[in-house]
Amino acid sequence: MYSSILVAVDDSEQSARAVSAAGELAKLSGATVHLFHVRERQEVIGKSGGSFDVEDAEEVTALLERSVAALSASGVTTTTKSVHVPIGHVANEIVKAAAEAGADTIVMGSHGRSSLAAVVLGSNAYKVLHLADRPVLVVR
């Protein structure tokens, strides 16, 4: 069934449910769960330029540690990885990480926006569904 599952995590209730769902799949199939987080930075255009982080490294570490603890308590083998990229590249990074991990499937949460809001605001789950070359389980 599955030997490798990539879970895209953030600090949301939907993400926590995605971690739980991936854990259940992993227990059924003996898969390793690869926890993946995209840490975004905002690029500033102008005279002074520069960038600032949307979240700090300590927040990301704590998020990944909570997810590992939840899965490890169930006996699921995990790995973690985070990347630091400009805003707007989340979906591409998730798909790339799944390929690098050799994941059989991607599991991620959805924030439940309407289809119009997803088109206007952008939905990472929507983008991953269209970019991925493997199954994607979206958890609400």
C-alpha cells in the first residue's frame, strides 16, 4: 500500500488532522511519515529592500516536534524537514519534497475556502492537487 507518506504541516487545526490521518495510514501500511514545513519569507521591494520571516525558526521547530511526538506515540517512524522560501512557493516546495522523499502520497490539510476564494486568494491544497504526480489526500 504505502511505504512513504509526506505530510505538509503548518500550525492549523486542519494540519493536525492531516498528521493524524497520515499516522493512521502509516500504522495500517507500515509507512514512514515525512513531516514537511515550508517557512515563508516576505521579500520587500523598494530602496532599502530586504526580507522578513513570516514565522521564526523556533516556531517551526516546535511545530515539527509536536507532530513527531503525536506520531511517535503511535509507533510511527517519522522524519522532518523544513525549507525557507519566498511567499508564494509553498505548493511547488511540497511537490518537490514529495518527489525527493519518494513519497507514495501527499497528505495535507485544507482551510476550507470556497472554490471562488481559493481562486482569488490561492489555495496551497488546490495547487498541490494540480501540480502533484502522485495521489494527494486533503483533510478538512
